[in-house]
Amino acid sequence: MFAKVLIDIKHEEVNRFFDYIIPSDMIDDLSRGMRVIVPFGNQTRMGYVISIIDHSDQATKEIIELLDVIPTIQEETFVLIDYLLQETNDLYSAIFETVVPSELTMDYFLEIRIVKPDIIDKDFYKVFDKNGVLRLSKSNHTYDYKIRKYVKLNALEVQPLWRQKATEKQLFAYQFNTRHHYERINQYPELDLLSDRHYLKHELNDFGLTDGKINTLVKHHVLMKEKVQINREIKHVYELKDKNVSLTKKQQLVYDNFANRKHEGKTYLLKGVTGSGKTELYLKWIFDVLNEHKQVLILVPEITLIAPMAHRLESAFGKIAIYHSQLSKGERFDQYMKVKRGEINIVLGTRSAVFLPLEQLGLIIIDEEHDTSYEQLEHVIYDAREVAKIRAEYHQCPLILGSATPSISTMYQALEGPIQLLTLDERPFDIEQPSLTFVDMREELRQKNTSMFSKLLKDSIQDRLDKQEQIMILFNRKGYAPFVMCRQCGYVPTCPTCGISLTYYQTNNRLKCHYCGYEESYSHTCTECHQQTMKPVGVGIEQVEREIEKIFPHADVIRMDANVTKTKGSHELIWHDFQNQKADILLGTQMIAKGLDFPNVTLVGVLMADLMLKTPSYRASEDAFMLLTQVAGRSGRTKHGEVIIQGYDLAHFAIKDVELGYDTFYKEALYERKISGYEPFNHVYQIRAEGLGYLHTYQVLFTLKKKLELYDGITVLGPVPAYIKKKGDKFRFVMTIKSSLDSKEPIFKNMKLFKEESVNLRFYPLPDCL
Ligand code: ADP
Ligand code: ZN
């Protein structure tokens, strides 16, 4: 028997399956989807078994090791892999890497052992340990030359090694042995406190058993010491409290409307104004699904929303699995294993959790479905909402998309297409939507107010501080200043790889590239003209924080942006502190706008609302409207609230419609999309070319454009230089494709024709990747 295996190397030339002989003792255990270790060229690599076959003309080598008992890639995951292949045309290996948690992939090493010590030169000898062994990671090539030389002389042996990136955590634990024969047992009254479970050392210490006592007891077989597997639990700061609400009439209607239908893989849109009780409805539906002994997958767009949602889920249902990128490798591995072993029925996570192997799915919920964080825009590009649709179909279970402001495409499909619409148009009880005021900052300037805060916003903040109510301020730009400039010579420091200007962070006095993360220290001295005339230009959120501290010196402010939420648990702490009124003002970027429920917030202020319309994307109006409407919805959730939106250019419909509401916005935005031929009327893709010659790179893309435009239903915009015009020594151009064709085959076919050594072409199935 033979196995077709995909090797875990991302390269054009190994983008196919290789045949291996299955050793006879492995035949009974091996099945499709399992991970194996195989020899590959002069390497040893991990691979995935794609199929098992009776005949092969190519296979010459045997599989070395079988890593799984249950397949890592289940049949459903193969379906998702096929989907991603069709969508992206990416390499197999890249796609497998997307659907398999990285914790299950391998680190590779070489173990080099000295066999003839007397030949090895002294300097090299020093790098080996006392057993004459040196371990090198695969990417370390420092000693390549010497190793080759000594291997030829048979003075060294080289052995390839591999290790899974994360594994089960094992610790020593102790169990009381009732059948011991120790006579001095009376000297250990602490033992009476123990039950027959396993105890960790620190737990025994808590009972008063010192390390010395433990050792004695182990020696006399009173305590049995053994390795046990530890589940790395995710810690939370919150306390559980079950609300158990009874639904209002309107909520009950929506509940019934969903519960009484045949689901069969259908998608539903739950469109409910902010605070209308969408989450309460999720909880009721989840309860029903659990009763049918099925499982639930819930996605939220950002880590910020994990803690509040986890709080409500755990309060209602007890233990759940949580999966997002800020967990440690070990924690993620344990969460994954819990899901894989079928030990848990509710999984909550961000985008990448959409691939977790739940075998009994009965419901998928995507909260805040309008959020573009559901799109992965790097590596293998995918939209978690679309992946969820495929999974719902596979399991014939419903998918619920929830939002106060559905994305244009989803709303369009709910009104004109296959999505079923459920609507909640009011908040429970008598709480009205907050009142809204726009403030034109040009007018403030004319009134000689040069502060970032209008008089109205300042007064309103003071008013809430006096009443001990809370305030949220949205300002959507990171750092202290968007760039720095020399006032003498005009020099603006830019990123050496991306070419875009660097953002200034005052907290650690550094300049950072928002695109690639490059950093350097900031100094007042210009590196070009050597004058002490460098100065930050423009406003970032750190500067707003300084200003608030100046105007309201007695207010407690928490800032929430990408910079302060880098460390694990920080999202949850900020949410918890503000929820428990440990601060008066929460200042943040778009992070604070999403889905958070703070009962004591009665004022929301937005600074420079029109900033969000300046991004070069056809989705800028949608993004701006959603952000403003969402943040406005944070106000007045239990008491009447107020929203103040400041800006310089407030006439745009995306801003005005925050007052008129979603339905008005939807109509206007759809009209805009229709006349310009964007989604949902056409698919929008991009292709990027990257090459050494400026003109040549452009020409390749231009000729491809001409070819594609021969198809009915395809129009192409560009090519234009990419946002990052040059990366390293390569020039970059992009073009945007609008296509009414459902198949991408014509595009992939032509891209293949135009592929050449010197120009790299890449396809982007979603807009705004570039
Ligand atoms: P959404 O998810 O639509 O923003 P939530 O489900 O978070 O709305 O509801 C907003 C607040 O109102 C929550 O604190 C929630 O517990 C409360 N709530 C919603 N429906 C009810 C109800 N029928 N009875 C009591 N409280 C409710
Ligand atoms: Zn950069």
C-alpha cells in the first residue's frame, strides 16, 4: 500500500503530492488526513496523507513515523481546503497551514554529534556541549561549511530531528497510597486532608506538607509520584453571574421565527439595533442546540469582544473553549485538543477559530458580522463568514449573522438573495436611542477655539464627570503623531522597506512603520541637515490623551489601542476596569466601538469623524458609517445617552446617516455601489505585480489587463503603483478587477500564462488587501 502525501514546504516546485510506501506495521493505523514524517530529498519533513492507494510507480521511500491517532485533517476540513484552493489559487501547503493550528506543525533541528574528537579544530569543538552534541535549528547556517567538511571525514554524525510546536503539558503530581506500610505515618496529620485525587506540589504545600516531608513520603510509598497531563486553563478576571432574562414580546417573536424553521444549512441575518438583545437571543438559541446534543461555534471580530462574550456564555452554560491569537501556544493547543476530543460543546473565538474541528455542529453565530476583521488579508486570504457558510452547509445547520449595521453585501443578500432576515428594531424597556449632535470644528475655530474638543463636548464631559457617569471618546489614529518632519529641510523619516512615513510614539519615543512594524528611535536632531528641528506633525491618540489630562486633571482616563493591548489579558483587564467604573473616560481607537456593553456610559464623543473617510477604498463610506453608528450605540444603554460627533467635513452621507439610520444609509450606499459597479453587483479582486524593472513590471500587468478585458463581464482599473510602491528593490503595481463572472478560472488561467521569472503575480480574492 502507498500514501499520497503533501509535504509541509511552501514552494511552487513541491506544490503536488508525493507517493510513499506504507510500512506493513503502519497499514492498519494509517488513514487519510493524518500527519506523518517522511524522508524528502536530503531532509526529513512532516506531511499530510491525502489518500491511500494500491499502486504507485513513483514511491521508493517509506513513511518514517505516524504522528496521529485521529486524523488532523477531517473530511470536513478537506472540503474547506478545496474551497480555499478555488478561491485563492494558493499553494497547497499554504492552505494546509491556514486550516491546521500552527501548534500542530513542526520545528526542525539538526543534531550533530562528534564521533572523532581529535580531528575537530579547537574553536569549533567549543560550540558543542559536554556530551559532544550540538543542536541547530533548520535555519541556522552558521556552521554549514565546517559540518560538511567534518562529515566527509566521518568525524561528525548528523541526525535530523523534529518537534511539534506545542504539546500537552505534563507535571509531576502526587496521589495518596492507602496501601502503604510506613510506620511513622502518625507524624503526618496533613495526610488526613487528602482525598484520592492527584495533587500538585504547591497544593500539598498548602496543606502544610513541606518539600522535605513530601520527599520522605514518596520514598516510603505513601505518596505516589507520577506525571499527569495538565490542562492549561484560560484565566479570567470576571465573576460569573447568570441573568436569565425573559424575552420581551418582540424578542420572543424573533426567537420563534427562527426556532420554528427548517434550517438545512441556511444563513440568517439578525439585524437588531445596538442593545436590542441580540446576545440574549443567541443565548436562548444556543440553549436549544445544546439540548439537542449538538455543538455551537461563535465568532467575534476582535479579541476585545472575547471577554464580554465569554462572560455571558460561561455565566449561562459553564465551561467553553476559547481560541484566539493572544493565547500562548500551549493554551491554544489545549483548547484545540479539547475541541478535537469532543469534550466541549461551545467554542468562542476570533476569525481563525472558524477552522476548529467541531464534528457535531448545530449552530454557527457570527456576531458583528459587518466587521472587516473577519477577512484575513495576508498569507492565505479568506473571509471567515464565507468559510462559515460552507461549514453550515456541510453540517446542514443554521448560520446566524448578527449586526446592528449589516455589511452592504449581507443586507443585499437578505433583501434580494438567499439570506433569511430577522429584525429587532427597538431596545427592550423604554430606553430610546441616544440623542446625536454634530459639531463643525471649522466653526469652533472661527470662535477662536483651537482645542481638539469643542465647547459642547468639553461641557458635556464635565457634566458627566460631575454626575459620576462614564464617557467614551473615539479617535481613530494610533500613535502620538502620524509623522515627524524637519522644519528646517522638510525631511520626513520613512520606512526603509515600505517607503511610507513613520508614526511617532511618544510613550517610548520611537518611530514605527504601521505596515511592517519597523522601528527606530526618535531624536530632535534631523539626520539630513543635523539641525535640532525635527517635530511631530498632526494628531494621534496619545496626544488626545495628554490633552484630556490637561483639560480634566481629576478624571481617570484609560486608553485602549493596539499599543496598550499587545500583552495577553490586557483587553479583558481594560474592559473589566471600565465596566467596574475604575475610570471615568475610555479613550480608544476603533477597538472601543465594537459591541461592548457598559451600562454607565451616557456620553460618547467622536473626534475627527471625517478622518475615516480618507482611506483609499471603495468601502471607506461603509467602514466610517458602521464605526460611527457602532460607537454611538455604546451610549445610553441603561440611562438616556448622548452622542457628539466632531469633524471638519460632516456633509458626507456616511456621517449624516448616523442620524438618519441604517436603512437610509443602505439605500444611498447601494446606489453608490451600483453606479460604480462594485460589490454586491460585481466581485472585486486585485492582482499585484512585483518585479525588478519598473517599466517591465508595469507592462506585464498591463498586458494581462488587456487579455482579461476581452472577457464579457470583466473590467479592470489600473494598473497603478501600489500603496507601498517599492519593497526592497522590487517595484509594485496593482490593478483592480470587477467581475460579474462567478468563476475565477479565466483570471487564474491568464495569470499562469503571464507568469515569468522576473515578475511575481499575486491574486487577492478580497478588496483592500493592498
Ligand atoms: P445587543 O447584543 O443587541 O447589543 P444585548 O443582548 O447585549 O444587545 O442586550 C443589551 C442589554 O439589555 C444587556 O445588558 C441585556 O442583558 C439586556 N437585555 C436585553 N434583553 C433583555 C430582556 N428581555 N430582559 C432584560 N434585559 C435584557
Ligand atoms: Zn515598513
